[in-house]
Amino acid sequence: MKSITLYLLLLITLSGFAQVGINTDNPHSSSILDVQSEAAGVLLPRVAQASRDTLTTGIANSLLLFDTDNNQFYYNAGDETTSNWLALLSSENKRDNHVLVKSESDLPAASGGVITLDSQTLYEINGTVTLSASIDLNGAYLVGRDTDEDVLNYSGSSSLFVGDASGSLRSVTLINAGTGNLFNLTAASSSERLIGQSVVVNGFNSVGSVSGYGLVFFNVFQFIGNADGITYTDINSLLLNNIGWQINNNGTYETFTGTFNFIQKSSGFSYVGASSTGIDVSSNPTLDKGVIKDVVFNGLGDFVKPYSGSNTYAGYNFDINWDVDCVGIPRESDNNASGNIYITRNSTTSNPSFNVSSAVPIDAQISAGQLFRFSNSTSNVTGTNNVLVYEGKEPRTFTVTGNLSYQSASTNSNGDATIHAFYINRFNSTGSFIEIPSGTEIYSEVGDHPDTRVRTVPLGGKVTLNPGDYIQIYAQYISTNGTTARNNIRIYSVSLTLE
């Protein structure tokens, strides 16, 4: 009896500390089972999904198997009463507010033809999902993993995206047969944001309208085969980066209307067909700052339908609030502001004459040449005075170039040799004199009577102008080598350029 008892105690002790080693005589002390091999692995049970789904009760928590249909390991996250099969790793680590969308039925049910997504939920498009109802993003995230593979195919005739809330689109292709629009979005307030990244838009009747958002940021968008473009209205900050418009789009690609704080459009291209327009700003949208950089405009259509009215310039597309530097359209910036004036050519008998015994502006029939962010009129100067007014937004230093041709027109036959000065005067926007910029003065001598030769003097130097400042050309008698100055001059030509 004692022997049997001792044997049982020994067996229990050995069982409590037993370890199993496969291909090893020394299993690790921390393991119950230690399998070692450098040429093979452990093969767990392999079952089809249908077989796995039949294992609903009596299944131990954490039981592990391999699903041959989904090519994933699954484990039971439930208990023996009710199993809960989850894919290993991916299912455990996914967001709680994550929905995998393989068909319209995976989305919330439509109400009144609109699917309202759950706010702050990530909807992952997997493959091609066809739907006829519109979507209210409602602060949700609609994403794919591969733009080419993950597609929303909208078969409706309204707008794919409607509503007034924030939302995000990423890595997805949006397709329509050509009867529906993409966007019909008007934000409830300027606190709403619309974000898009890596999106293809294909075949819509119109890309639609987006308005009222505090921020709209579209990055890496491709537009293909759409019958009309998009209208942006009353957006605080509009950021468009790497936007590509293919030539098979029609209508007006991008229209800006209303009021903006900031618009930036950078990189990308607009390949504009013969009957299409790239950008339309003809409604004169107001904004603090607009920037278009490194966008390539190509094709036979109208690249820009321009601003009109005040603060616009012949041959240019935008007003003074824009900086534009793109291939295919004129560069527009304070950095390339330039202005030119010249005298209207007169006959030899009607060229204007001036008495320059004191400093006077060269008043003549001055005409504007090419003006960009300059004008040749100001309320402080009337008549035909030679004026170049800087209308840019930022201070800038300009190079002055030009020339002036004149002749002594003194009626005094005893006039002595006389020195005349020609120079630039700078005034501020209120008409107050500021300075004669250094280096802009030039001197010319007329000999004793009867010296009536026509002389040409160069005009040059540097001048720094603030917005609203203007300059004029002045002439002045300086000195004579006798007692009678030759103070009357006749102007034949004037040309002045700031650039």
C-alpha cells in the first residue's frame, strides 16, 4: 500500500514538471512544448471558411487554425458558448470604427436616396463597389488601398457626394457613366474640412461644386473624361496640389467664385481641349492671396478666362492679389511688375516747349506703353504729366531705363552756354515728395547761341517704390557760363521704363 502511494506521488510530481521536446532532448525550461528544426515548420489544422463557420460552440478560447479560403490564421476570441473567429493580427489590431466595404450593403442603409456615413468611421473600399445612392461623408473617411483596384462606381444621376460636413477621400477611383455629378457640397460652417488624396475622377457629367469650407485640400487628383469641371466658392483656404486634367475633359475645368482667404494651386497640368477652359476667374473672385506655381498649361483651348475691371492689366489674366508662374500663361508677380511711358510723337513744329529756370515735370502728351502692376495716372497729378504709379502689393526696387531727346528753344539770340539737369522724382501715394533716387540724375550742356542741336540724354538708376508710390521725370536749369541762361527747351522724345 505504501509502495502504491509512493508511486502515485512520484507520477504526479513528474507530470507536473513534464516537458515535451521534439528534435531536442533539452526542451527550454520555460516551455511545455519545444519544437526545433532548421528545415521544417509546424503545420496547424487547415479548414475551409464554411467548415470554420460551423465551429460555433464548444470551441476553446484562443483555438488557432488556418482558413484556406481567406489564406489567414484565425483564432477564437469568444468562449466555448459562442465562438468569435477573428483573423490573426489584422483583425485584432484594426480600428474599432473600421468598415470593410465590398458592396453597397456594407454601407449604412440609404434614406431618401442618401447614404449617411457614420462620423469618424473609416470605410475601406475593397474592389469595385457599385451604388446608385448618394453619399453624405458626415465627417467619415472613405479610403481604398490601391487607386486602380478600389473603385466607387456611381450609377445614379444626382451627385455622388452631398451634404454639409467634413470628410476625407483617399486612394480610390470614382467612376460615373456620365449622367451624374461628383460633388454637391455646401459646408454648414467654415470649420468644416474636405480632404482628398490620390483620387481618380472619371466620366462624370460634372465634377460639381464645393463651397463654404474652411479648408479644401486636394492632392494628386486625376480628372479623366468628365463633361464639365468643378466650381469652388467661398472657401477660406483652397489648396490644390498635383492636379491633372486630361485633354478628354470638357467644359471649364476649374472655376473660382466668391470670397477666399487663400488659394494655392501648384504642380500638375491642365491639358485644355479646343472648346474647353482651364481656369475661370471672370467673376472676379476676391481673396487675400492667390498662388499658381509650376502648373503646365497645354492644348488649343482657353487656358484662363481672366479677371476684368480694376487692378487688371492688358495681356494678363489675374488681378494684383495673385502670384502666377506657370508654363503656358503669363507670369504675374510683383517681381515682374514693369511700366513704360513715352511721348506721343509730334511734328517738328508742335513739339512741347518748357521753361526750366526752376524744376518742372516734363509735361507732354505722354502715353502708356506696356503696364503691369503700374498705371500712368494718379489723382495727385492731372493733365498729361509723365507718371508711373506702382500698384503692386509689396515694396520693390526697380531698374530705371530710358532716354530723352531735347533742343534748346531759347528765343534769346545772346543766350550763353547752359547746363540742364534731368532726373526722377519719387512721390508717395498722397503726392508728397520723397526723394530724387541716387543715380537717376543726368546733366547736359547747350552751347552758346546759335547751338540748336538735338541732344539725347540717357535716364537710368534704381528706385525703390512702395505700393502707391509714383515717379515723374523733371528738368531744371543748373548753371550758365555767362549772364543769359538758355532756359527754354523743346522735347522731341521721352521713353521711361521701370522693371
